Amino acid sequence: MNYDWLRIAEQIKSISQNGLTYCNNPYDKERYHQLQTIEADIISNHSDCPQEKILEIFSNDQGYLTPKLDVRAAIFKNDKILLVREISDGLFTLPGGWADVNESPAEAVIRETLEETGYVVKVSKLAAFWDKHKQGHPPQIPHAYKAMFICEIIGGMAKTNHETSDIDWYSIDSLPELSLHRVLASQILRLYEHFINPDIHTDFD
């Protein structure tokens, strides 16, 4: 499916938000706010989110616009992978989430995995650094990069939290219904290749 509308909308947002960050001319600021309204119209017409809600989200996003970083842990046991069920949509994904300020990507994936699974892990390898828009995920804002780590459990025990309702191991040949905004089956299979052959170079696009 062609998602050019999302690319155009995000480009407009980048221009408008960066313009509002640096300009001092009140007339220019008015034009940049008009651009944000145009972008909100585009997104609203292609989604279930009303324009007012989109503009509210925009108002909380300040400063120079850059992609966000989503970190994910691929934890394998033989030919099985550890997945969590997200409460938000009832679907499965790799443990992970947004990286926080003042932590490295590796620190972020260790923290997120502990929070979502109860397991303490160590990072073995950065297997992939992917642009979400180029991987075939459904369209979603904000623009994000995905840092995919191969990890190993070194402690803890399975425990859900306020974001997850289930934690279990699944065969890579029989995956449950995935949360496609977060991870694709093709990505899990590629990460498994990294697991069984650690010498493969890190993927990037």
C-alpha cells in the first residue's frame, strides 16, 4: 500500500515545527501554525483521529523535530522467541519501547525488557537499525528508528506490568498475531538469523 500521504504530512510537520522553533516573525509563526493545521487535516482524513486531537498532540511537541528511537529485545531459546502481549491492542510484540533521555539504546532495551517481562537481560548484539517507514509497518506518527538487539536472560522471572498482559515463548514458525506497528514477522525471522549466526553484520537502511 502507498503511504505517500504520511511522508508528506510528516514533511509538513517538520517544516512547521522547526520553523516555530527558530522564527521570531509573528507573521511567519502564523503561517507555520497554518501548516500544522493542514497536516492535521491530512492525518485526520486518513485515520480515525479527529483534527482537534492531532493539534493537541502537536502542541505538546516542541523543539527541532527529529525521529524517535524505539528499542526492541529479541530473546531466543532454541527456535522460540519471547513475546509480550500489549494491553493497548491485545497483540504480541518484542519487549521494548521508547528510549528515554540520558540513557543509551542498550540501557533503554535492558530497562524496557525488565519492566515488560520481569527478566534481567544483557545485550549481545545490535542486530538491526531500521527506519520504520521503510520496513512495511502500517503508517504511524511519529517517524521512528528501530534499534533491534539480540539479548540474553541473566536473571529475574516472568512478570507482567501495566503495559503487558502475557509473556511466553513462541516458535518462530508459529507466531501469534503480532502488533504490526511494533514488529513484523519478517523482522523476527531476520533477527533469528542474527541469533544463530552472530557474525552477520548489523542490518541498516
